[in-house]
Amino acid sequence: MFESLSDRLTETLRGLSGKARLSEENISDALRDVRMALLEADVALPVVKEFVDHVKAAAVGTAVSSALNPGEAFIKLVHAELVHLMGDANDALNLSTTPPAIVLMAGLQGAGKTTTVAKLARLLKERERKKVAVVSADVYRPAAIDQLRTLAQEVGAYFVESTADEAPIDIARRAVSEAQTQFADVLLVDTAGRLAIDEDMMTEIRLLQDDLKPIETLFVVDAMTGQDAANTAKAFNDAITLTGVILAKADGDARGGAALSVRSITGKPVKFIGMGETTDALEPFHPDRVASRILGMGDVLTLIEEAERKVDKKKAERLASKLQRGKKFDLEDFRDQLSQMSSMGGIGNILEKIPGMSQLPPGAEAAVNDGAFKQMAAVIDSMTPHERRFPDVINGSRKKRIALGSGTMPADVNRVLKQHKQMQKMMKKMTGKGGMQKMMRQMSALKGNAARRGMR
């Protein structure tokens, strides 16, 4: 997400140099480029104008700290304004009510609303330890009820049955009663979408909102529609009372116009952002972290949180114990590491959160891609258990067999074996003389530093 905007802004801001103070004269070119970058990212024109005016007012006459050069000082100002534009801080879901807390989900057809219901149910269940019930009041779209039933089973949410011949209001009332008997903490109500905004849809959602009195009414919008997403959200907010917005399909949005426009146009916070198709691909929206990623500054805090949540701790502990007993890091262990990386969204997801990755030479990031890691995994999967545990037995004839079984060439097998050797040496260093403990201390310190930066 934000690749185009990030590239333009980092290139522009890198070009600033040389003065003791930031003045209107020496930032005029940078401001013009920032304006063009935002417009190309499909940010609404009034939002762009207000943003540039605020940055200009804050920048002109600002003395540059001895610890910063003018470019860094300007980046700091742009970062602060981006954070403010997107909402200053994460606006968490409000569930402070007598259970079940009712969350009404609204949106246009095709925005990913039903999938987002399942994602939110999983997030609340796994991270907030809530018992979640879901119900579909979409009696118009074919298979909408079946789709939510299947997704509810996948994420472990309680599914309230409904049929297409029931009235949406009757479904919703029965769902509340059933959620109470099941002692559910949260009830997510999936409403019907339309291909466009129409009065019938608004009337139906208003009726549900008036009757259910949900503590949250969230609008799910396709991030790839840019500023149209913000305009659609505003139209909904004018008709019903929204409490927040969820940006779906943000992983497919290279521009970022929706994320930067929604808060300003609707006055409502972006609460969550969908970053993939799987049911675990929903994240709380943190304006400061998103702003850092837009400016190529990485997002270490989110990366560490993902690692804590998605890395198999038992496997990691077994590996640490194995290495500390003097046993070698074998290809089975290497395969596990590749799998853990995949569970964190792949190398692309990891790289975009590492500070400084935007400064890589053109093509360097593309050279380290998920395809290469999948190929490495396929090579290892083509080996016998004995070969994975004792890689030194792999001779020329075995390499040919492994290459044939994995659809690769013997040279690819050699490359995997070489990379494994390099990883093996690194693991040996980590476990020697308290290396693992030192690394864990460094990770904790890094998380603390990132959190403190986010609080400033």
C-alpha cells in the first residue's frame, strides 16, 4: 500500500538541502512536489490544499535543530501533518455496553463487507478474547448467508441462522436474542449492500440502526476507489450515523488516497484496515505508523507485534533449545523459518515495515521476493527427511532428483544449500555466549523505542 505516494514523497524530501532555517523560498519546490504526489495518489483536492497550507505554515521560519538537516526537519513536519490528517491516534472499537455489544456493518456491494465481518470477528476473538456472534441480514445477494456461515465456521464465531425469505429487521431482532442466550460479548450484523447508494438501502439500514441501537456502525469501503471511497462514506454518514470506517482491500491500493481523505471528508475515524484476503488480514489503523510507512520510515512496532502474534512460539523455543544443546540448524529448521516468514505476510510485507527499505537501489527489493522463498521451500520439500536432517549427504545425483521433484534446476538446489549454510552460521553466532538472550533484549528495547516515538 502507498507505494506510489511513498516513492514520490521520499524522492522529493530527499532533495531538500542546505539552509539553517526552513523558509518559504527553500521549501516551495518540495511543497509543489508534495501537492502533486498527493493529487496523483487520488487524495481529494480540498484535503490536499489544507494539508499543504498547514505544512507550509508550520515550516516557514522553523529553525532547524542541530540534530537534523533541513530535509529531516521538513520530513518531521510532513509526518506530523500526515498523522493529524488521518486522525492523530488509533480510534479503538467501543464495546463498553451491556453484552452483546452490537456492531452494524454497512457498505456497498463488492466492497468486501462480508469478508470484513469475518475478519473483525477473528480479531475480536483472538486479540480481545471476546465471544463473537455473527448474523447476515442480507436477504438480497445470492449466497450471502451461506458465505457468512462458512466464514464464521472458519474463524470460530457463533453463526445465527437466517433465511432469504425473512425481513432483515426480524433477523436482527432474533439475532440479538440468540446472542444473549449464547452469552456472546459482541454481535456483528452484516447488512445488505447495493451496487450504488439508493434510498431503499438507506431506509433499511436506518430502520436497523434505530431498532438495534448499535454501539458501533462501521462503513466498509474499498480502498482502491480512492477519494470516491471518502465521498461514498460521507454520503452514508449523511444518511445514517457512522462511528467509523474500515478500509478494505488496502493491500491492492498503491496510491493511498482513501486513507488520507476519509477522516477529513467524513469526520469519522478509520478504525481498521484490511491488508489481504485471509481472515487474519485486518489490522487496527494507527495513523502514526501509516504515516511512517508512507514516508519510507518503516513500521517496526507493527512488525514486532505481528511476529509476537504469528510466529509459533513453541517451535521457536524448541529451535533455541536444540541449538543451545549444540545440535545443528538443519534444513527442517530452515523450512520452518520460511513458513514463519510466509505466515507474516511474506517478504514484501516485512520489508515495507523495516526502516530504510525505501532507500534500497532500484530493483534490489524485487530481487528478494516471495517467489524465491516459495521456490526454496519447494526444493526442501522435495528432499527426504534424512536429507533435510543431514544436508551433507546430498551429492550430485541426489541434487538432480531433488531438482526434478521440485521443478527446478540443480543450480537452484545448490543455492538453497548455500543459503542454508549461511543461515546455519548466523544461528550458531546467535546462540553462542548468550546471543539469543541478547537478541531478545534488543528486540524488546526496539519495541520500547518505537512505542515511545509513537507517543511523541
